[in-house]
Amino acid sequence: MKKYIAPAIAGLLLTLSHPTFLHVDLGFLAWVALVPLVVTLRDKTQGERFIIGAIAGAVHFLTALYWLVYTLNTYGNLNIPGSVFVALLLVAMETAYVVLFSLLLGIAMDRVPRLAMAAAVPFLWVAVESLRNCTPFGGFPWVLLGYSQGAYTVIAQAADLGGVYVISFLVALVNGALVDIIEWRTRKDRPLPKGSIAAAVLLFAVSIVYGTWRIKDVEVRNEAATPIVAAALQGNIRQDMKWDENSERIILSNYLKLQKQAMDAGAELIVWPEAATPFALERSLTGVIMAKRLARTGKYTLLGSVDYTFENGRPKFTNSAYLVGPSGIEGKYAKMQLVPFSERLPFAEYLGWVDKIVKGATGNFNPGKKIEVFRLPRGSMSVIICYEAIFGGLVRRFRKEGAQLLVNITNDAWFGNTSAPRQHLAMAAFRCIENHCWMVRAANTGISAFVDPLGRVKSSSGLFYEDMLIEEVRFMPEITPYAMWGNIFLYAVLLVCIAGIVWIMVLKRKERAD
């Protein structure tokens, strides 16, 4: 049983390196978190490695995603058994990737006993981590390894080259180098892989130099960029009130009050949260009247609301964001990346049995079809709705299409007072680093925030109280290598992994021939 303690420790360290309910930054733990897992895989059978990976993954995702049960039970209309079932389904899916990493690394250890872990670990970890972005359920790339470094501004800047995966690679590389040093000290037949360790030290040093230079460069460009005063409204509307007809007047009055406070403070762009209106903005008389009222202020207001159209007599709903300007509704964006099991049931035609278990609690929203860039007099912006903020590949498309400012509207009331709102903000902030642009973030119950192009949170609200934040942000015209070229770094990692697999297969074939 002792051999299974180390992977459990690895899983716990991975969780603690991300924002938690402890409210303490422990991101430095990520630099050693993989060591107990990798060291344990040596000289084990594939069956044992399966168990080791499963323990590490289960401990990590059960502790990192514990809030799922609360969310599904409290706000998802699921009973406790249904909430636990769906949560465990997602945890099992995420754990499978850690198992896959463990099995692949184990094969590499067996076929190439002296393979440097500083070479193998980062490539395999990032390759497997990338798969979490494209699962059959739509992807759930929550708490990727690189996100643990968001508080370390200098280190995190390399994300503008290839996304958060560059940071995951660097952290995994250092973990691998530490494993090499441990094995060199504990195994007599293990020479010190000086080349791989030197590469780890060199790349870490280069990332520090690059980050230091990039911070100065972005700060200079930020000063030259066109400013706009923006406000983020946090209405703190309870989830059980949002679609209650009797609460409509209270909700509307609350947001219009905050709207006036923002305008009195000089805001030119005012952002309401996701699904802020208790009605469909374009489809209700109240919504049309409110839009005209907002237009008469001469300001720009971006707000979240549902929309629907009819197809074959049946309504098709979208989670949408509207830009209301002096001329009325000037733009609309429909959320493209929907939350599986909450906004939609993946493969509904095949998974109807799941819907029965959760008693029809899954949503019936339809995904939007295209990228939208809103044009303002002084610049352009795009909105990303809630869960979309964790998909770097999606967000960079907005930037490449011309968005100079990012707006993130969300309703994190679903998460309660758990680790999830803090994790969500930390991941959203990485989109600013990857794309070198400001973000205005309006969350119904928090955490609302302003994030600068270096990923630093300039101001933020607390959880579960009404607030109005105001800040000068800027339209940043120059785009990053990542925004321009996308996941070239990731493709290179995958190519190396494929080449490595082919190499191992050739070695195996030679062994059989001999």
C-alpha cells in the first residue's frame, strides 16, 4: 500500500497549486507535484501503473472539483445521488488522462530505461493534457498545470507564445529534471542526464528573461493604446430569483441603479453579467423598452440575456450577449462553447438514460455559430460567456478577428462560496496574457474583475455582495504570436510524441528480431 501513498500526495499537490478555499497562493507546489507520481511509476507493471495514475488523478480531481456536487444539487435541480453520479462521471473522465499519462510514461521507461524524465515528462504531460480540450463531451480543460503559475507574472508571460500549454510544459520539465536528479542519487545504474537537466535550467532561465522583457514591452504599448472607462456591474441576484416572474422588477431596478452609479462615475462602457435580464431582451416588451432606455443614455452597455427562435414549431434557445449603443441594439453574440450537462446534454440521442437519472435537469441551449467582434468608436471588443473563458483556442480566434478588448460575462452563482469562482478567474486571466489585451469581467455574484494584458488583476470584487467596479482599460491593437499562429507549439509537442512512439515501436521490433 505504501507505493500508492506517493501518487495520492501528487494529486493533492496538484490541487493545492491552484486557487482553493484556503485563499493562499501555493502555485510553487506545481514545480514538484508530479515528482511523487513519476518516481513511483519506475519498475512497475502496467497494471500497477494504471492504479497509480488512477489514484493520482482521482485525488486531484475529487479535491479540485468537489464543488460540482454542491452546484448540481443546489442549482441544477438534481438530487444528491444524481449530483454525485454526474460529478463522478466527469472526475472519472478527467482521471483517465492521468492514467493515460502514467501508462505511456511507463512504456517509455520500460523500452528506454535510461530515458531522461526531463525529456519525457513534459512532452507526454502536455500531449495528454491537450486531449482534455477536445473530449466527446465538448472538453473540460479545467485547472491545467500551467494555470497554477498565474500569480507569478514573469513566468506566465511565455503563454503569449503558445498558450497555457507552454507554461504546463515548463513546469512539467522542471518536475522531470527533479526526478532525474532523485534517480541519479538513489539508483547506482542511473547516470546523471546532464543534457536534459541543463536544458531544464536553461529554459527556466530563458523564461525569466523573456518574461521580464515582455512585461516592459507590454507596459509601453499599453500606455500608447486608446483608453476607455469601463464598469462591471455585480447585481448579486440569487439563482432562485433569476427566472422568477415576481422578481423581474426587483432585478431590473437593481441593475438600472448600478447602471446609473456607473454613468455618474464616468463609465463609457458598462458591462452586466451573463443572463442578467430575467427575460429575453429582444423577445419581450419589457426588454425592448429597456434597450431603448439604455440607448438614450448615449453610453455603451453590454449585457447577457437569453434569446430564442422557432424551428419546426419548437423554440431554440441561445445564451447570448447584446451590445446596446446610442442607436439601439448594435450587436449580438451567441455562446459557442456550452457547458456539458448544464446547458446541454452531449449526444442526447444516445445518452437519454443520463437525462432520466438527473430527472431532466440538463439544459436545452443551442450553440452559437460564429465569432462576433463589436465595433465601438475608439476600438473593437468581443465577449466570451462564462465557461468559454477556459478555452484559449476559442478566445484567440476573437483576438485574431480583430478584438482589441475582451469582456467576460459570467454567472458564478452556480459555484457557491467554493474554490470554483477563484479557479475560474485565474483561468480567465490567462486569456489576457495569451492575447495581450485587457479584460472586463462582470460576474453576477462575483468574482468581477479588471485584468490587464499581463494577466494581473487590477481590481476585483468579493463574493456574494452587490458591487460596481470601474477602471480605465485600453484597446490593444497588436496581437501575440499565439493569437496569430495558434497552437503551433502544441502541434510540435504532439509531433515529438508521435516520433517517440514510432521510435519505441522500432526498438521493440528490433528486440523481437534479435
